[in-house]
Amino acid sequence: MSRVYNFGAGPATMPLEVLEEAQKNLVDFKGHGLSIMEASHRSKMYDEVHNEALFLIKELYKVPQDFDVLFLQGGASTQFAMVPMNLSQGGRVEYADTGSWSSKAIKEAKILNLDVNIVASSKESGYDKIPSTIDFSDDADYAYITSNNTIYGTQYKTFPTTKAPLVIDASSDIFSYPIDWSKADLLFAGAQKNAGPSGVTIVIIKKELQDRVKENIPSMFRYKTHAEKNSLYNTPPTFGIYMLSLIMKWMKREGGIEEIAKINAKKAAILYDTIDNSQGFFVGHAQKDSRSLMNVSFNIKDKDAALESELVELAAKNGMIGLKGHRSIGGLRASIYNAMSIEGVKALADLMQDFAAKKA
Amino acid sequence: MSRVYNFGAGPATMPLEVLEEAQKNLVDFKGHGLSIMEASHRSKMYDEVHNEALFLIKELYKVPQDFDVLFLQGGASTQFAMVPMNLSQGGRVEYADTGSWSSKAIKEAKILNLDVNIVASSKESGYDKIPSTIDFSDDADYAYITSNNTIYGTQYKTFPTTKAPLVIDASSDIFSYPIDWSKADLLFAGAQKNAGPSGVTIVIIKKELQDRVKENIPSMFRYKTHAEKNSLYNTPPTFGIYMLSLIMKWMKREGGIEEIAKINAKKAAILYDTIDNSQGFFVGHAQKDSRSLMNVSFNIKDKDAALESELVELAAKNGMIGLKGHRSIGGLRASIYNAMSIEGVKALADLMQDFAAKKA
């Protein structure tokens, strides 16, 4: 079979040229006589990969000097606990609830017996939007948002301005547009959507926030531990970080995050236009002003599950996979992260238009 | 450069045939049109890999029915915290201190304000042995040992018999010999020495122990969370688990863990004989009855650092890398995990003998 267009929500498609470079070097890394997977994390060979990955993140994402970039493990689910364990100061912590992942983050703060305040929620309307008003208290220990909601296909167009430190779960839109760092204090993401394979977590945290952590927090769960050791306190997921470094280099070749953001906007427009021009055959889940550029979630009119399945199967036969919507809302979802090509998106749009014409 | 013999302590050498199979499938996994790295962790394609890895661990390691095998992240360093967070019942927890990793585990239990009792230690003699007497209390919340001490090259020949649940950090000797499961209750290891790349943690835990965990422990840090979801509660490190599955298949082709244990004993004997027959030129760090079959730590007589460096460099010129001892004890260390061939060990022994003959 030739290469498919993978619209899966994550782990997700990667640039073919990145996979080919990894393949070429997999057994013998650049003539060193061993795989990068076999190299000690204290070796010069790995050190170069590690530091290049960190350097490129700082360069491409324009991370300010007063932030550290960390490579951790355990994904966003682990951050749901680490954020309160590190940032809570015994006061109130505040969350905006915009979907499943926000809800899970809130649950973990409650498990830790914190005083949790949900300042805004779009739950009642099926998480179809980012609430228009989100008022975080100035004196909260932190304010927490999920920048992109993978399941529902909603995304913040701008971050709220807060006095409290703003924590952003950017798992499904990291590196897809430039960040206004004047608003952000801690941004984290699992790598498996826009930055590499699963098993690497990227945390970008303001240095001053690292000192809040209390003495009874285990070493591995303290951001400070990892910042002080350049993310080499323990053995990092070396191969995943290598893949991430290749993705960063690819992003640079593509013209950087500003250029990638423009392409992302074009890709999303192709699919949303297809939905909007389908005379009601396709129905987008998100309200228009909250639409995600990363995950396009939609139904077929009357939520016709049989037709939806038929389209998912037809797409798979045509080499387009991963389009089944999340079980919580059904329908279809096209995840169009950085590495999804405009050709892939056009192929899907064509298929959708043909299908609508036949079935409408 | 042709393939080196990698004696590094971890991440460590892997079987060449495993790397070659991974390379072949890296861009297009078995004709599916995408890499295993790009596959959803909820896809059939990944599910087969995941379940095969779990199945093969249970089969090869003869894991009893009343245990679960879990794939986690964060390495042994995270387990140092998770063990007390899950198993402590407010009583005393007991540790045997046989090296740096035991000490770090003890430190984390103390950070959590537990009543920690160190029942035995070989610290005073430079961690050169496993203490001959280790008496864990029957009523301890758990008893904790490090089965192999990577830095000092010591290893338990048999596990202590305990009434309290026995926790074993087997990071550097998992899958290298058959386990007497009647003695063990929780065994964990980072994959990066004997089981795959870094970024995957294997936890093998008795089911009944999972119910001890208290309500204020975050979901990701509870063994039960992962056991209930077949290690798919969150996105697992899919590529690492794929590599682990290939290592397991390789172990099966080698004749299983019983056969591998025999080869490991032969490999270690070659190096220890070289040390013992060097008329004092080489001095093993570990006392003879505590010698590790995985890590052979030794000095040159009078701890001659210049000669030691010379030998490390000579070895590197001859394609044998990773031999520098840990900074805490200096000298040399040959890590000879499952995937190190007997040919590699013989090549090193020959080099050592030649060097001793020239320099003695």
C-alpha cells in the first residue's frame, strides 16, 4: 500500500522526509556504529541531539529568556497533576472548562483537595465553543486553559489576559501558531500531535514559577528538578527527543511557525468551506468563531450514523484514515496538524463534496 | 564505521536484528502505509503490538495470573515515588541500601514523610556487596530492594524471603534470569537496559496490592488506573513499546530467559576470570559472592587513573565503547546486558589481557 493520509487525532501523521531520515539512521547513527536508541544519555552523541532539540524549540517558538524548556514524560495526563503540585500555594486555583481534557485536569486538582473554581464552561452547549467571557481572578494561584479541544474541534483565538499565572494545555496545537508569551506562564503538550512520537512531554515554564513547589513533592514531579539538570536528571526518552529534533528541523525548513500557521489556516479553510457550502449536508460541531484549525469535527445532517460510517469507510478505501469522530460526539473528525499536507486536505474535501453530491 | 560493541550502562546495546527489523518497518509498518509511530494508540494496528508485548512478557517471564504487567513512563526515578504513594499504609516502610539507586529511592520515601527504616546497608564498604543479612520486619508496609546495582556491579543471588510485600527495582537486570515470583510482589524496571529504548517503564504488580492506594493520589500515579485500562488510560509511548515487543520476540528466538541466563553467566565468567587471572593488575569492585552478571565494575591496580583512561581509549579505538566507570567510583565498567554478544565480551577480555601483559 502507498502512503495514506492519516487524519487521526494522535499519535498523528509526521512528515515523510522526517521518517525517512530516521529510517536511514536507525541502525547506524551518522556513522557512529550504533543506533541513537542505544546511545547513553550522557554521551556526546546524544547530547548534541538533546541540545539541538531544546535550541530549536526556543528559536522557532520564540521562547523568552525567562522561561525554561523541559522534556518530561507521562503526557498531558501527568501535567494535570504536576501543575497543581507545583503551582498551588494553598489558595484558589481556576479553570476554564472547554472539553474533556479541561475536565480531566479539573478532576486531578480536586483529587489533590484544592479549592477549584471553574470560571467558565461550555459544557451545557456540548462544548461547541470557547466561552466568550472568561474572567480569572487576579489572586488565583493560577489560571488554566486548554488552548485547543481535540474532541470538539474548538480553539482559543486569543488567550485571556490574566494577572494570575496562565497555564496552557497546548497538547493539540503546540507549534501551530506563534505564542504571545506576554500572556503565558506555563505551556505544556504531549509531543504526539505536532511535535513527535508519544512519550515526550514538552513543558515551557517561566523560571520564577519553579520556586513555588513545596518540600513534600517527589523529585520527579518538580519542574525545578528537571530545569536544573537540563532535562537530564533521569534518563530521558532519547529516541522520542531525537524524532522531535527532526520535526523541529523540518519546521525550520518549512519557514518556521509563522509560515506553518498560514498553511494551517488555509488547510482549515478548505474543510470548513466544504462544510459551509454543503447546503446543510455537513454540520460542523464548533460554533464558527470557536473553530479549531487543528481538529475539524463534524456530522452529517441529522447525525446520520449510517451515512457517517459509510463516508469513513469510503475514505479509508481511498487512503484517508483516522476520520472517525470521538465516541463522545460521534460523526467525523479530520485532524490536520502541521504535518498534514494541503494535498491531503484537498483530497478529503473532494471526497466530501462528491459524497454530499451523491447522497444529499 | 562498522558496528561497535557498546558496553554502556544504559540506554544500552540492542540486538542488531531487532534494529534492522525496526528500520525496515519504520516508514511503512507492514504495508499499512504509515509508521507505527504515527498510528493511533486506539487503532487495531497498534493494539496488536501492545498486546503482543504484554503477552510475551507474561509468557517469557512466567508472570503468575495474580499479577498485572503495566507499561508506564518516567523510569525508575518515578517509581521511587509511586511505590510509596501506592503501597504505604501509614506504617513503616523498609529498604535495603545497596547503592545509589536504593539511596535515591529512600530519599523519595523520606520526601513523602514516611517512617523509613533502612534494614541493611553496604554503604560503609563502598557498596561492594549485597549485605549477607537483610531482615525485613513482617509488619512493614513493604520491603524494598534493588536487585542489581549498575554502578557498583553487585547483584542479589537470591531474593530475601519476606512477609511484607517485596518491591524489587530490577532496572538493570530485568529479563536476565528467571524470577521466583513466590518472593516478589512488585517488580519494576526502566526498559533501557534489557528491554528496549528509554521512555518505557515496566511494572509487574500483584493485583491485590493495587487496592491500597489512597484517594488523594492523582490518577496517573495510581497503578490501578493503568491496570484497569490495560496501560491505555492515556497515550502510551507507542514506539518504545513496539521496540520492546521486538526485543521480547528476539528473546524467545534465543530460547527464552532460561537460556539467556546461561549465556549471561558465561559472559560474566569470561570477564571475572580475566580480572581474577590478571595477578592483581585488574581489581574487581564487588566482593566475589555479590558480583553482578550485568555490570562488571573494576579498577586497574592502585586505581591508576591514567592507565584506566588509556585502556578506555584503546578500547574505543578498537570499537568497544561505553567502558568508563561511573564518576562515583571511577575505573571501568563493562555492562553486558542480554543483547551483548559473547563475541563482544571475548573481544574485551582479549584486549584486557593484552593490555595487562604490556603494562603489568
